[in-house]
Amino acid sequence: MCQITKEAMFKAISTVIDPEVGFNLVEMGLIYDAEADEECNAKITMTLSTRGCPLHQMIKTWVQEAVEKLDGIGNVEVEVVWEPAWNISMAEENVKQALGGIPSN
Amino acid sequence: MFAISKDFAPPLKLIAPFFKIGVSFYLIAMMALLAFHGSFSYQEMAVAGWIHLFLLGFVMMIIFGAMAQLIPVVLEVGHAVVDLYYVILPLLGMGTIIMVMGFWLEPSLLSYGGVLVFISMIIFASEAFVTLKKTEIHTLTVKTIAVSNGYLLLGILTGFVIALGLSGVVTIDINSMLKAHIYAVLGGFVLLTVMGLSLTLIPMFSLAHGFDETPIKRGFILVAVGVGIVFIGSIISVTLLQWIGYITTLIGVGFYIYQIYSIYKLTVRKEMDIWAKSMLFGFSSLILSVILGIIYLLGATPPWLHASVWFFMLGFIGFLINGHLYKIVPFLVWFERFSPLVGKEKVPMLHEMYPKNQANMMFWYSSSGTVLGGIGLLIENDMLFKGGASFLIVGASFLYLSMSRMLRYGK
């Protein structure tokens, strides 16, 4: 039975910072899910704040490497999805505050 | 699902010279403004020389450098032959210098410079078309790149014919060809490229999501068609067609402005950094340019047209480009020098990589200079125009200094 929890994986990914906005991917709300099977093979489901992000491949690699640092982890697969599309309401309060709040429409 | 791997990204040593040389041409163009007066005709050779210095040396140079980086991002494929950009740079740089010398000093040089610029643009447009054929993405930005490159080819061809006409090689109606040339390059290539790229870049940097793209789609079609109508109307000298084209283009620009406003309303990042301030000034200038242009079309005197073109070129195009340089250049430097260090040591944030004081000085001097110079042109006041030019020179110097610092960061 694998002992690695979703929370542990989220904590590991929270070390990955988006260099444009300066927040980690978890507080940005970009990590949708993290699950590990019985052999501790992990699957991370995430998105990006923009589809044309030139750092797409790199961010995926950073997330994979961050989770691979966990003791006992097996293979790590990172999938980037576009549904549901990211929006600011998915971010934590401190991010919303720092960015200047939610849009005015 | 797609991936922009590091293999798709051109190296910094290929792109950085475009930005450094482009900014140098911008500084030279601002200095050259001191040689002009508040009152002139756009058909003067000296004025044509300055416009080519600004458009080829600064605008095209920066757009080409930015496209080298952005085409893989937008199209989600690598360049067909990215090394061609090593050839484009010297051809465009030398061609611009020789052409400007041709306009200012020795007209016989025009066709030589024209050939170099012609070859550089043919290479750029051909490479872009071949790369476009590789992509399966058909977003509005991709379509914009295709159409704008088509107009670039038309602009180059008409420019080349004008150069031959001025050198006495062929006999043409230069005035008609000049209108077609200006409209194909300014409206067809520059405006459409800026419209397409801004639809990708502005939501990316402002984190705006979920906006309706209908206005920009209408704007894009209207501008593309409007430019085509003016182009044909100018070549065959039919004034009515030209008028229909002007109005169609203006309505298209109106839709574009509305699209930007709708994106702005959904903007998540409210921070007024150098990029946000530059966008605000740039789009305000575009609105002012449209208003001045409409007044001119309704029968006002040529200074209204001069002021309209001034705010379009210096205010809108200039600020959109310069504002984005403070985002794009730190990213390129970060990607090259710091991305391999992520997870191994502390790396800087992108906003730490540009000199904020110099950027602010650039903004305030350049915006003041643009406003003063524009008023100077409108009321044909030489002192105001020269005052504006002086402010613009100081602003351009700060841009040059901050560009050098950004490119040296972490070296």
C-alpha cells in the first residue's frame, strides 16, 4: 500500500514557482489533481494560465521533478489539460489579493 | 495537447541582436527628428527616409526578432529553418542604412538598399509561410500572420517598384504606388501583425480569460479587406474605392479597440507596471490617431493627418513594442540563463530582471515627447515639435540603457 498522499504531492509541487507572477503552482490553482496507485506511481493533472505559455514543457518537467523527490515514489506522469480552463477564482486568496483582485465585469 | 520544447526556442544569441539593433535604430530615429520641422509634406524624400528608418530599422527589426521567438509559441511547431534569421538580420540592417542614405543623400542608393531589404523580407515571409504549413493550429493569430505576411509581400513589391521608379529604371505613377505601398505595409503588415500578436500577448501578460473573440474576428476581416480595397483603389487610381477602404479599415480598428477594452475588463493583474502603462498609453494613442484621422477625412488640413500618423507610429506602435520588450527580453534571458538552474538554486523572477527606474524614465520622457511632438505637428509649431523630439531622445536613451542591462543580466 502506497503511503504517499495527495497532500504530500501538492506540498512537493508547491516548491515550483511561476517566474512570471512569482507564485507557486498550487496557490495559483493550476494543479487540479494528484493521485498515486498502489505501487506509488503518480499521476498529476494540471493546467497552465495560458495555452500559449512558452514554458509549457519546462513547467511540466519541474512538476515531475518536484514529485520525484518524494521518498518511495514510482513513475511520475504529468498531464496538462485545458478543461476546465483556469481562471483567477481557482487561485488562493493571497494570489487574488496580490494580483489586484478579480476582474471588474 | 502540445509542447513547446526547448528545441523549438531559438537561442538568445540569434534573437538578442534584433532587439539591440532595433532599439539602436529607434534612438537614431528619435535623434534624427531634430532635423525636421513642425510643418512638412509626407512626400518629401527626407520624411520618407525617416519613416523607413523608423519602420524598417526599429519596427520591422523588432517584429522579426519577436516573430523568431513567438512563431513557435503561437503555431506550436518549430521554425522550418530558424538559421535563416542569421541572414535576415544583416540584410535588413544594411538595407535600411543604405535606403535611408538613398532618401537623405544619394537617390541612386535607393534601389541597392531596396534590394537588400527586399531579399530579407522575402526570406522572412517565405520562412514564415513554410513554418505555417507545418502547423495544425488555425487560431485567429495564425490566420493573421498568414494574411499580414501576404500584405508584406505586396508592400515589398510596390516599394521595390517605387525604388526603380525613383532611380529612373521604370516609369510609374509614383504617388499612386506610394499610397498602395504605405497602406500595404502600415495597415496590412504592421497593424494586422500587432492585432494578431496582441491577442495572444495581452491576455497572456494580463491573465485575462474567458473573453469573446467576436469583435477581433470582425476587426481582423474588416482591416484585411479595407487594406485590400485601398491597395487596389490606389493602384488603379479610383478615389471612391480608396474611401470605401479607409472607412472599412477604421471600422475594423474600432472593433479591435473594443476587443482590447473587453480584455481589459477581464484583466486579473491590476499592477501598473511598465508593460501595463505602455499598453494604456499605446491604445490611448491609437484612439487619438483614429479620431484625428476621421477629422482629416472629413476635410481637415494635412497637419491633422500628420498628427494622426504620428500618434499611430510613435504612440501606438512605439509603445506597444517598447512595453512588450520589458516582458519579452527578461523572459528570453531567463529562459537561456536561469531556467536550467530551477530547482538547483534560487533564480530571479522576471520582474526583477528589468531596471524599473530606467523603464519609468523611458515611459515618462517618451510619452511626454509623443504628446508634445504630436501637438507640434498639429498646430505646426516648430518649437513644440523639437521639444517633443528632445524628450523622445531622452526616453529612447533610457530604453537603450535598459535594453543593454536586461541583456547583460546574469551574464
